[in-house]
Amino acid sequence: MLAGGDEKERLVTLNKRVYADQAKWYLDAFWDDCFENDADAREKVWKECALITELDKKKGKKGSSLEEIRAHIFLEKACEAVTWIDMRATLKKIDIDFDKKMSLTEFFVFDRKLDWKKLVNATAFSSEVKRQLDEAQVKLNAATAAQEQATKDAAAAEEAAAAAAASHEAAEKAEAKAVKEAKEAAEEETLANAAADEATEKANSAKAAEDTAAAAKCAADDAAAAAAAAKEAAEKAATASAAAAEEAASKQEEADAAKVSADKVHAEQEAAEKELQEVVDDITKQEEKRAKQIAKLKRISESPDKGVVAKGKAFQEMKKLEGEDPLPLRKAKLTQKACVKKQRKVTKKALRISRKAAAAAKAAKEAKEAADKAAAAAAVAKDEATAAAAKADEEAAAAAAALEVAQAARVAADEAKAAAEEAAAKAAQARQEADDAAAAATAAAAQAKADKEAADASAEAAKESLAAAEVAVEEATAALAVLQKAAKSGASGTFWWMERELEEARKYMPKSKFRALKKKMKKKKAALAEA
């Protein structure tokens, strides 16, 4: 098979081969249909290859296609009354990209009305080889299916092994957790006994906490009064900052309006300057056009390839253009340039005004931003003062509540002691239950370990089956490749071509050299037969 992802790419591959290889491919591809029993047809291909090689003056035998002119000569000698246009139209009909060159393959397609797709897709082999190829393909398909099933089985076995390993790991973790919980239950029993003693000490501390809470309430009341005074001062500062921000915003609006007006004037001046410059450019183009026309007429009048009438006419027109007065254009150009220069000054002045307005707008904007920041800071200070006052009130209320809590804490301490003793009894029971759970978890971990070992063995067996299936696929693929290679060796046309080259060489070579060539050809044929 020729190299290429589709028929057109394979056609390009074939067209790049030398002429002799193109001819041999054609003979091989259509040997059974056209050449096996037709010696004249074979000889015609030989002569056409010799002719196109002779006409290729640049590359000769190493060439693969002819330029358009040489190809037309080839067609005149190889065909009867055929034109290059006829061949080009035919090639377009079969959708071949035409590059103004003709390969020997393209000539065969045109002259023999060949199916070029069949030509480039040709692989010559016998029916027996085809049968063997089909059998090898069936074996390959069976081996591939076995490999696919073995892959699935191996994946399933690995999944089961992973699940067993996860189960084993979970059982071990459960065992460790149960042992840990039993230990923790014993520790909790000890802690519960200590909690009862601690509850008694907390009752004694409750009285001291009550005294502390009373003192904290007094301090909180003082802090609330100070926070109220700070709140009033912050509100006054926020009002003043808001007024300043409003005034700065008004000034910014005025500055922005001035900038918009200045920008508009600058844009209008730029447009006027551009319009004047366009007039100057148009006058310049007219002058250049006149100069180019004079130069063109001069070349015609002095050209040795032009007739007397054409040269005379061109000379008269040139003199007419040279005689025209260029002063009006020059005067208009100078006048417009002066206007452009004057307008540029006006535009620059408008630009300075625009920039000045922009600077004023920027300063107003910065002033407004500063005022806004000051107003925001004042508002934040106001909010902070309000929050501080509220917090002080909350702290005073919390101090009073803390006093009540401390009074109730002594009663709660006795109740806590009784609860701690009950908790100790429950902790002893929990410790016994945890010991039982740890024993059960140990048994489960042992079973999970046995399950994991069995799953690992199954996974290993599945891997061995997969390896055997992969070997079978490789063997079937290798057998198919050997048959495919053998099928491609049916190069009857190539064998005939080699014999024809030998016959042609006999006409011009000494006997000694001819024997050496014959021996070389024999080796090539043997190599093709073994390929």
C-alpha cells in the first residue's frame, strides 16, 4: 500500500516516484486485468516510460513529472491529436489537483481511462494468499477478544483484591478503635471521680466571683457615661465633614463641565486642521500624477518596441502636459500649507486650554475625594462611639447577670457532684462493653485477612491469563503481518519490467557486463519473492 491517509495523498506519493517505478506500479496493479496475456500492452508501457524519460532533459531517469511545455510534446508523440487543454480538463473531472505538471501516472489515468483510486489503493496478491490472510485475521480477532475478556477479568480480580484489602484495613482500624475506646472508658471513670471533688471547690469560688462582678458593674457604668460624651462629639464632626464633601462635589461638576467644553473645541480644531491637510495632499497627488504621466509618455516615445505613430502621439501628449502651467496648483498648495500652519497654532492653543481644564477637573476631583474620605472617617468615628456606648451598657448588664450566676453556682456544684458519681458508674459499664467490642473486632480482622489473601491469589491468576492472551494476540498479529507481506510480493509487473530491462541491456552491453547485470537482476527478483 502506498503511503498516505487517503487516496489523494497516496496519488501524490505515487506521482513523486521516478518514471520507472510509476510504470511498474501500474503493471503490478493491473497485471491480471490488462497485461498478463497482452505483450503489446506491456511493451507500450515500456516505450511510453522511455519517451517521457527522454523528454525530461533536467532529471532524466530520476524525474517524476514534466513541465507543461515538455508534457505537451510528450502527448503529441504518445497520442493522436490530443491537446494539453484536453488533458487538463480530463484530470479536473477526476478531481486531481493540477499543478501544471504531468506525471507518468497522470498520463496513464488520462489515456487508459483508469480508476485512479483503484490504482493508488492496489495491493496485488493471489486468492490463496487472500484466504490465508482471512484465516489469520479470524485468529487475530479471536485472540483480541480473548485478550479483552482477560483484561476485564484481571480488572475485576484487582478490584475484588482492592476491596478485600480495604475491608482488612477497615477491620484492623475497627480493632484499634475498640481497644482505644476501652482505654478511654477507664480514663473517663477516673475523671468522673475527680469531677465531684472539683465541684465542691467551684462552690467556694462562686462567692468571690460575686464580689468581682459587683466591682465590674461600677466600672461599666462609668465607661458608659464617657462613651455617651464621645458619641456626641463624633456626631458634630460628621455633620461638618458632610457639608465639606457636598461643596467639593459641586466644584468638581463645574470643573468637569469646563473640561468637556475645552475638549469639544480641541476636537473641532483638529478636524479643521485635518480637512486643510487633505486639500494639500490632494494637490500633491495631482502634481505626482502629472509627473508620472509625463514619465510614462516619455518611455513610450523613446521605446524601440513601439510604432512611429504611437511614439509620435506619446511625444505630443508629453509636450502638451509639459506646456501646461503648474503655477495655479503650486500657488494653491502654498496657500493651503499656510492655512494648515495657521490652523495648527489654533489647535495647539485649544489643546492647552483643554489640558488646563483637565488639570482643574483633576484637582477638583482630588479635593472631593479628600472631603469624601474625611466624611467617611467622621461617620466611622460616630459609629465607633455609638458602638462603644452600647458595649458599655451591655457590659454593665453582663456584670449584674454574672452576679446572679455566681450565686446559683454554689447550688449547681452540689448537683454536679451527684451527677459525677453517676457518670463514674456508667463509665465502668462502658469499659466492659468496649472490651467485648475489641474482642469481636480482632476476630473480624483475622477473617478479613484471610479474604484478602484469597482475592490476591485470584488477581494473580487473572494476570497470568491476561499475559497468555497478549502472547496469543502478538502471535496472531505476527502471522497476519507475514501473510500481508507475502501478499505484497505478487509483483508480476515488476518481474516483467526487470526482464525487459535485461533484454534492452543485451542490445548494447558486452557479454561479460551483461552476465553481471543478469546476475544482479536475479538477486533483485529473489529479494522481491522473499519480501
